[in-house]
Amino acid sequence: MKSFTAIAACTFFLFQLSTSSAIPTLHKRVISPLLPQDDPFHIAPSGYEASAPGTILRSRTLDDFSFSGSIPLQVQAAYQLLFRTTDSTGNPQAAISTIIVLENANMSRLLSYQTAEDAAWDGCAPSYTLRLHSDPDNGGSLAGELLLIIAALNEGYVVSIPDYEGPESAYSSGIQAGQATLDSVRAALASGSITNVSSAAEYQMWGYSGGSLASEWAAELQPTYAPELHFIGTVLGGLIPNVQNVLNTINKGLFAGLAATGINGLANGYPELQTYLDQHLIPSTSAAFKKPLTQCLGDDTSQFVFKDIYKFFDNGKDFVNAPVVQTVLNETGIMGRHGTPKMPLFIYKAVADEVSPVADTDALVKQLCSHGARIQYTRDLIGEHVTEAITGSGDALNFIKARFNGVPAPNGCKTNTVITDLADVGTAAGLGSALVGTLLALLQIPIGASKLPSVIGSFFL
């Protein structure tokens, strides 16, 4: 019981920080980072199209890694790479990744962490929102996800965080997200002269919700798009196997904003869909529907909460049934159609997930397993989409740690349905240490400067 009380208290504190738009600024706002659309660093150099995917086009060092744009976090170094990738329709593209390195980091262990950006505007990208004095309203779920990123940093991993939606913010496009994620790993492995990351490093991926979309698509596409990469593990939480099913599930609910944002994001990546969207938006509400093109997750959520997204279209629910929409959704919105992941997977999902039905994840796991995938799948009976992001993270961290420590993943597939992820002592202890590590980071104690005392872990047991 003590472990649940301690975890609940720490989680509540961090949740309050991550959801507050009034986090006190500890430093005077002297210089704010430029938005991506105004930042020359984001502009690809002439002729970059001829370079191979994953090629580093430009780099810079940052000294302003932060929590919610307001609280500086102490790390040894942070870097950003502009790298060549490929967009949803096969055209060359330049995207950004942010690489965080600690003083005592193991440069041979790389974790690619895909955030749940869930936005159709590049002002919400982690390359911007991770920086001190960025607009705290643009961070979306990233403030909460820093709990997980800091936990990984405290384990000594180098963490790479890609802007996998690309410069066009093609939110919900699996092809865009997967290819950009893979190319960000290629770039990280080639960045030794900049970051000191070993070219022979072992590497894994992790993502929850929108971040799991990028991670799973990267895992599917890896055998054909980046066959030279050999991941030792991938963690997927709150999986989104079918975008159209998500649209229908969240419409008129708390998360209806994700539907409007997803449609705008897909239109960003597919010109033919953009044309169709413009033709069928009702003129009097068209501007309101396109607000996600200039705002982030929090504003999108509040603007569309409980709204019927289909009422913005002159053809109502038939909007998604048009051939142009179905072509895009079938190509880039359904998992399991582009290959079988070769690396071992850990998947965690709340049975009551109100964003993406658990049946879709159950079906995907069954399908991938029938094609030889190695999957450990945990289903949480009492969690839901938001809570599972935290309660499932202990198992996620333990899986990642085991793979980096050389513990072989089990062969085959196994599904485990539990009342709660936290019922396991090891899971609770791992999550407890992660929470305390985050609290220390917020108190300006350098991340990873020293191992958390063992007494901290015992506090949660």
C-alpha cells in the first residue's frame, strides 16, 4: 500500500506541473527560441535531396534543455541534427532530432523516444518545446513524458527525440512517422564526431499513444526501408493500430480534438486529401476546423471537446468514405500491412482505452505473432489511456533495461492480462525511482550525476 500511496503522490505532483499553463518561469525571458517555421536551422541546404536517407545535413549544440519551456534541466549536452528523410509520398524531406547526453552516459546505448506530439503544427514539435523559454502552452503531453525521458537518461542511455511528423506536421501518417524515426536513428549512429554516440551502439525505440504510432510503423518499415538497422527491442504503449477506428471512437468525446487534428495532419502530408478537405468543409466553420494548424494539443482538446467532427463537413459522415480518404487511411493509417517487426516487442495497453479500442491491439498482436513476431503483451484491466502512460512505464523501463543488459527476450508471444500494472513489485519500484528522478531533476540536480540511493527504491516497496 505504501508503494501505491507514494507513486500516487509523486504522479499527482508531476501531473499538476505537466498540465499547468502557469508554471512559474525561473529565469527572465531574455531570448526565446525561434519557432521552427522561423528558424533558419530547419531549412534544408540546397541539393540535400541527393543525399542518402539518414544523412546529417546540419547540427548545433543547445544549452537550453527544459521542462515545459520554463524550468531548465541540467544535462551535460543537448544536440540537434537536421537529417535527410522521406515524406509520406516518397519525396525527400529534412527533419530534426534532439539528442540528450549525460555526463556519465553510456555512448553505446541509444534510446529513440518518440513523443506523443499529437499536433498538426510544427510549433508543437519537441525540437522547439524541449527548449527553455519556448511557449509552455505548446508542450502538450511532453511535460508528462519527460518523466519517462528523464528515467531513461538516469539509466545512462543517450536519448534521441525525433520530430517524426516532419516539417509539414503530417500527424497520423504512419509512413511519415516511421521513416523519419528510422532516419533519425541512422543520423544518431552517424553523429559520433558531434555527439560522441558510438556508431556501434545498441539501440531501441519507445513511444506511447502518438509516439507508439511512430515507433510501430518504424518497426514495420525497418526490414524494407532501413534493413541495415538491427534494433534489440521496441516498446509500444497505448497503441493506435487503426486511425479510422480511432476517429470513430473519439468523436463527440473528450478526445474529439485528436480527430480534427488527425485529419488536418493527414491533409498536411497528402495534397490530394487537402484538396478534398477544402472542398467539403462548411465555409462558416472551416476556419475553426483548421485551428489545429496554428495551435497544439491542449488547445485542440479544449476547442473540440464533445463535438461531432463530421458536422464540419457538407457530406457529414460520408467524408471518410470517399475514395481519396480511404486510400490515404489504408496506406498510412492501418498497422500490420507493411511488414513484420524483426526486433522483440513489449506492448502495454489499457483494456478500457477510450482512444483506441483494445480489440484493435489484440488483433494486431495476433496477426504479427502469426507471422513470427516476438511479443510480450500486457493488458491492464483498470487503466485507461492517460493513466496507462504512467502505470505501464515501469514494465516498459524494465524491458528496455533487460535488453540493454543482454538478457534475451523470450521467443514467441505471450499475453498477460493484469488487474493493474502496478501489482508487480518490480514494476512499482521501477516507476517509483523514475518519479523520484524527475523530482530531483526539477530541483535542478543534474540528471544522472549520481545514481539514486537504494533507499529511494525501498521507499516505494
